[in-house]
Amino acid sequence: MKPKIEFAANLAVIVLAVVIGIVFIKDRFAPSSSEPIEVKVGDKVARIEGWDFGAHDETLMLVLRKGCHFCEDSAPFYQRLITHQKQSDSHAAIIAVFPDTADAAKEVVQSEGLAVEAISGVPLERLNVNGTPTLLLVDRTGKVLKAWMGMLSPRQELEVIKATGCNGGGCREPA
């Protein structure tokens, strides 16, 4: 009986080693079927239903998602940007873009006090965005001029302020 148990145990170890080896080799040497999604300066964003990039010199897209705590934590900065844009001659229009439903997007915009047009139902993959929040400054043709991903540091907030022409009194520099 003991030789049969040893044989079965050895066979199980060999089969397990072969399976692990195959998985390792496949993972390491097989061509990757999916490139990581990451928007870059110079990329062209997909056309967004309900927004005409050509109608504005530049558009600052706030790519947000309902339930994203980094989006919620960044809302005071977005509020300052939006307020200044409405009160000054900022050259960038600001919109909020969501992968969520229209109701969810409306709820976020209202609860966070973001007085901008909310465009819903835009899959993040269409924008080459892999997470929220992401800010994209695009030109009339939809070409990405600048991109900021994640919750911004004070230095990055200042970059956004300068890039959008938001440098007056209504848009304070971050503390």
C-alpha cells in the first residue's frame, strides 16, 4: 500500500510542477493581448457625443466616476477652477465626463457642486483613461495637450491652473 501512496504523491507533484511551468512560460513569453491603457500628450481622444471640441479653443475634461473617493476629495479644486473659468476670460471650457449613467453623473455633479456640463456613458477605454480622476486638456481637434492622472498634488494643481489660463484671484494657488 505504501508504494501506491508514494507513487500517487510523486505523480501529483510532477503534474503540479508541469502545470505551474506551463503557466509561467505562457505568462512570460506569450505576446500580450492587451496593452495597458494610458492616455498621452499628443493622443487624439474619441469624439464625445454631446460635446464639440471645435467650438472651444481648449477643453479641460474632468474624467470622473461615481464612488471615486479621489474624485470627491478633489472636488474643492475643481470648484475653484470652474468658478474662475466662469468669472474670467479663461481660454478653456470645462466639462465633466463620466463612464456612469446620466443619473449617476448628475448626482455627482450636484453633490460635489460642480457647475459644469456632465457627459455620461463615455467608457474610460474610449479616452485611453485607466482610472479616475483624470484631467485632460485638449485642443479644438481633440488632441491631448496635457494630462493629469489621479488626485493632484499642490504642484500639479498649479500646473492645471496655469495651463487653463486660470491665474487670477478667483482661482487660488493650492495651500
